[in-house]
Amino acid sequence: TPNDEGITPLHNAVCAGHHHIVKFLLDFGVNVNAADSDGWTPLHCAASCNNVHLCKLLVESGAAIFATTISDVETAADKCEEMEEGYVQCSQFLYGVQEKLGVMNKGMVYALWDYEAQSGDELSFHEGDALTIMSRRDDSETEWWWAKLNDKEGYVPRN
């Protein structure tokens, strides 16, 4: 159960570097993308400690690589500590995942939540849907990707 700031046991285990507890909690089925009151997910916490091993475990468990904090709108990759040990490995891993998402695995990504289209050029989807990313960028839009779900195509939020 999160505390009054939204911090979960997973956040605490990640921040303390307790790999076995993190693995136990993930195996138990806790929400890997639970955000605290400022939008920090466990992946942000692992990145801020330059803990590449926990970052890999969280990403492999479905952590949202493009989730952003509320106050400074930063992804986990932005939170890597440049002046601390492990910065290069951690930032390279996280930025690498950002670059490959929607490209590797034949463009297949899985929705982490439900989304209802807000306009005619957007695509509605449900948590767990397998989306095929057709295009990650165009000149006018970087926060939205063009995707296909079954026989429909449209924009989906990249995060």
C-alpha cells in the first residue's frame, strides 16, 4: 500500500537496492508503474541511483520507459546521476531502450493502460493490447506515434 506521498514498497526496495525484494514484489504482481505524488515510478528511482541491473529488471517487467515526472517532466533516463558511478551504463541502457521501443520486436508494443481516442486520427486501445508501431516520428508530432491495432490505424501516446 502506498504511503501519503504515493511511495510504494517497490519504490522503497528499488531505492534501497534490494534486488531480491524487488524481484519478489514483481513476481507477486505489484504495479511496476506505480507513480508517487510527483510521478516518480520505481524506474525513475533505479535510474537516479544508476542501478542498471534494477533498471533492466523493471524494464523487462513492463516499466514504462517514457513515463515522466510531474515537476520537471523527466523520463527515467533523464534521472541518471551524471556525477555518480554507473552513469554511463545506466543512461546508455535507458536511452537505448527508448530508441528501440517501437522498432525492435517488429514494432510490437503492449499497452500498459486503456486509452479512449480523443479525435478521429487517434487510436483507442485497452491494457494489454498488442500495438504495431508504424511510425515513431513525423515533422509535426514527437509525443505521438502512428500505430496499428487489428485493422485500424491512428496516433497513440508514446508513453
